[in-house]
Amino acid sequence: MFVHEALAVLVEDGLLSDARYAESYVRFRMNKGFGPVRIREELRQRGVASALIGDYVDFQDLCWIEMARAAWHKRFGGKLPRDMNARAKQMQFLQYRGFTVDHTKDIFKDLD
């Protein structure tokens, strides 16, 4: 019973908060070069409520495009793919990182 009381006090004092956790986690993973799809799924697996995830992971936020570009540039040195196989590999990397096709299409727009 003591643990439940201690947790209740921490929540009441604002020291234990799912919202603070979600905000911190999103910022941490963004700085590591991960996109919103992956971050959303990781938060869901950690038991964060979907409504709360939606408050902190906005797919329409333009920052994701820049984050996708930065992750791509770090991994591939800013070199555009020469053929479709190389492009597929780069796109697969970005999707694995959690970026959508809409977030990545700007990187490859010169190839279309």
C-alpha cells in the first residue's frame, strides 16, 4: 500500500506525469533522428495513451521533413541515389526510422 500512496503523491505534485514523459521521449527520439511513426509506436508500446501521443506527435508538423533530411544526410552523406535500387534502399532506411513517404519525398524530388 505504501508504494501506491507514494505514487499518488508524486502524481499529485506533478513529479510523475505521462505528459512530461511523452514530451521528453518525443524530444529525445527526434534528436536521435527518428520519425513520428516509430516514435508513436514506441510510446504506444510503453503504455502511453493514444490521446496523449497525439498531443506530442503531429505528423503534419514541418519539422519532420527537416528531421528526415538530416537523418538521410547523416546516413548517406547527402548523395542522391544513382539508380532505383539505391533509392529504394535510402527510402527503406527512412521508413525504418519512422518517416512517412510524404516526409521523404522532398529529398528525392529532383529525381522524379
